[in-house]
Amino acid sequence: MNFSKIGYFFAVIFLLSLLLPEFVFILAYPDICNQGEREINNALQEIESENDSYTKIQKIANFTVNNYYQTYGDSPIGYLDFGGYYNQILNTSIFPERFPIYGKIPQNISQRPDIRPISLIFTGNPHFVAYYKTGACGELAEYFNLVLTKAGIKSRIVVSSAEDHAWNEIFIENRWIHVDPTIYYHWYNNTSNCSNYIDFWYDNPQVYFKELRWHGGYSYVHVSGTNEDLTEKYCDYETLTIDFPIDCNRIRIIKYHGNIELFNKEINSSSSISINLGKNKDYNLVVEKDLIPFFAFKEGKSNFTLTESHRIEVTPEELKPTLVSQLIILFFSLFFLIVAINFSISQWKQIYQKYLKK
């Protein structure tokens, strides 16, 4: 068996699965944008005459969730790409997957299956979502945001990173109003089991910890892009106050279960800072102080469960290398390893040649 040829074969498959779809995406993008724009503009022509704000938003939500396939918690049934195909055959995940298919394969060949394209460039692009109409809550929020903006309604995306959910807010009546197209999607597609969701999706920010209790309520909520803190609005929260006995440079708050970073802020302070967080959850607080910028820092940690407003003091004491330092160490380690291997090979060649001369 020629292992080098097998290695070359899988290397080619890996590169094709990584790069070829990007060229396809780039070439198709203008047509994808144009088709999505046409569909949105045609829908908005029928909606723009609506004067009632709620009715107008609901009609936009109807258009957005219609024919949309929600992939959250679902597994692909197949793939239209090299990487996904070979991962499926070999029962592995080493190759990049680009065109997973969800739901059912259409019986009519003219119908497009529910594909959720994965791209290095275009993943999460609202025009891609408008065209493929497949994804989870994040993609649906991007799509809804695009349609709202086209309708002249100021909109933004709101995120709970720890619980992996995204939704929208719209600015009408001189305030930001909660609208969740994913909640509306569940009502729209499963009215019998989600009949009360029609009361949850619009202007009901406390629904996540009261009626729905998704993940037991959320940990930390912010506006995507600006990181504006909305935890007080959407969470059953308590306040964490952090005291710094010495000057510190950064704080990070990580949800203990799942190891998901919620909060990362430069502080350059030796005073105190207060943060609102979802209550009855476990967190890991990390405080950092730079020693040698870009190369080394000191770190302090504290794990806690926030059941009530809490005050905590953390001092950075443990010396840590930065990522730059680790990469430099790795580079020189590999360099000296290669030198050592080459030296060993040359020595063994000399010994072997001396043996042959004897």
C-alpha cells in the first residue's frame, strides 16, 4: 500500500473542501443578492401601506419565517460537498463541511433542498440566509434585521452568547422593543403546541426567565456589534461588584458550564467595577495584569455562584505567557526539533557508511 499517495489524496480532498466552495460562493454572490433583494422588495410593496406598527412587524415576520428551516438541534441528512461526503463515509469530522442538507430531500427535482452553507466569508450573511432560508436563531435574526432595515425600521440584533440565542430589537414609539423571530417561527409553524408564543415574541423581554425559562434564564445579554449591556432588561439578574487591590488591565467572565466567555473588558483600574449577571448560575472570573505587553501577564481567578448581589476581590498572582509568547516558543521548539532530527539522521548516515566500508 502506497501511504504517500493516500496522504496526497486526502490532502487534495481537504484543500478542495476548504477552498473550492469559497470560489463558488464568490461567483454566486451577486445573483444570490439580487434574488433576495427582489423577494424582499416584492413582499414589502404589499406591507408598506400598513399603518399599525404591530401589524406591520407581524407581516414582516410572516414573510421572514415562511419557508424558513430552523436547524437548531437538528442533524444534516446529507452533504453536497467533498468534505461532508467523506466525513459521512469515514465517520470522521476532519474535513470542512460546506453544504449540509437538512430536513427532507424534495420529491420534485426543481425544488431546492434545505441547505445551510458554511463559508469562511459569507456565513451569517443576511443575503445568503434570504436565499437559502436555512439556519438557526442567529441567521434568522440577521435575515429579520435585513428585512426590517429595508422596510425603513431601525433594528438591531441582541445576543445571549452563553445560551446561544439571538433575537432583535426595533426602535419605534421612541424606545427599543423586543422582537424574537425564533419565538414567532415556533408559533407560525406549530400553532397547536405553541399557541401562547404569539404573546411572547413581541415586547416581552422577561419571557426568557418567566414563561419560557430557556436555560433557566440567560446569563448576560448584549447588543451585537456594540456590546451594549442589556442584562437588566432580559435577565433575572443580580449585581457582581469586583474590587481590584492593585492596578489591573482586563477582566473576563466565563460561564462555568460550557466555558463560554460572556464578558471581556479593558479596565486599567485599581478601583471597582459592577456587572449585572443572570442569577443562580456558576461563573468563572478572570482578572489580568500585563507584565510585559504582548508577552507575559499575571492572572487571578475566582469561581462563584451568583445567588444574590455579591462583592468579590481578586488579585492577579499567577504568571502566564501570552499567545504571542506561546507561538514564539512553539516556533523555536519546532526549529530545534528539526535541527536535532537532521543532525541525528546525518550521524546515523555516517555510522552506516562506516559500517558498509568495513
